[in-house]
Amino acid sequence: MKKALCILAAGIIVVAFSSCNKKCTCKSYEEGKVVATTTMENPNKNVKCSSYTQTYTDEDGKWGVECK
């Protein structure tokens, strides 16, 4: 009986932690400089935060948004 309760408790803990939304931290770049930093809840648990990154680089530096 104790073993079954321990397994059940472990299962509940795993489900509780896996259901938490991961937060993404995104930095906005203009001319290679960070102009803003934003933290948001990841709206889709199946997508990595880095998937929201959209940057490009030119002679003036990095432009866009980089998320981790």
C-alpha cells in the first residue's frame, strides 16, 4: 500500500511540474543594441522559446527579437 501511494505521489508531482508554463525572455535589438527586454509566458508548451526569435544582421548591427 505504501509503495502504491509513493508511486501515485510521484506521478502527481511529475504532472504538476510538467503543466507549468515556461517563461520566455525576449530581447529587442536595434543597431546591435538591446533596446527592450520582455518576459512572457510561453503560449504554446510544444514550442521552444527560441522559435520566437527573428533577427538579422547588417552593417549597422543586429536587428529584431531574440528569445530564450
